[in-house]
Amino acid sequence: MANPLYGQNKADTDVSVFGRGKMNVLTSTAGTLDLSADDSGAVIFLNDADGIVQLPAAEAGLQFKVIIGIDATAGCAILAASGDCFFGQIKVLSTTDDKTEVQDIDYATATGTVASYDTLDFTSNSATLAGTSGDVVELLCVDGTAWCVNATLVTVHAEPASTAVINAS
């Protein structure tokens, strides 16, 4: 039976879970956080300077939002499953100089050589990477192979250049 208008059926899990406007927040504080398709729609709070978020196998419609909670150091990453890739735009802003850099990987390029675009790496003080506290990465899976990435990241490096947040593992 369908959920009645205005949530009159309080026993219905759709009303009890989503009717209050809450979202599932998963926190990563040590090591690797392995996500499943059932976690789709969750906000991931990556509060680990060198933490890893492992995405599930690509499936159209899966989506995640990752919030970086602490400045990333070398080794902080979001990994696509084997045979999957990332495409989209990563905008990198410098906090120490008025500089901006954009990495733009199109769908055809990423899906043409998925192994070259299967990792999102974060380092807060790099010219080619970024990732400081409060940065947000939005991920939307468009098919059985590719995740679209949209992010604006910050680096403390004065000269962001040749941004390579989307890269090979």
C-alpha cells in the first residue's frame, strides 16, 4: 500500500525515516570506509587526514556527498571500484594567493581509459591536489562505469597548477 498523504501512517518506514528531513551521515575516522549501494544518498564525513572512502560498484543513480572534516594529508582518497572511473570538474582555490585552477575530465576520456581516472586524491598543501576542512565532493553515478564529480576544493599552496585530483590509483 502506498504511503498516505501527509504521513498519516506513522508505522511506514518511509515516513519515520525520511519524514523528519534527516539524512544518513557516515563518519570515517580511521582507515578505510567501505560503502555499499545501500548507503546511497548518505553524507560521508571524512574526518581522517589520510582516510580512504571506497565506493561501491558503479550503478546508475547512486549518489554520495563527502565532506572533508580535517585537512587532508598524502593518502586521503576516494576510490572507485575496479573497472569504474570518475569524470567531471574539480575547482581548486588557493588560500594564500588569488589563484584558481580547474581539472576538467570529460565522460568519453574517463570511460575510454577507466584505470587512469579511478581515484580522487586529496592533499591540503599541494600545487596539484587540494582538500581542506569543509570542502565538499559530490558524486553521482551516471551508469555502470562512471561517477560524475563536482567539487570546489581549497589548497594552502600559493600556486595551484596542473590539478590532478582525478587520477590513477
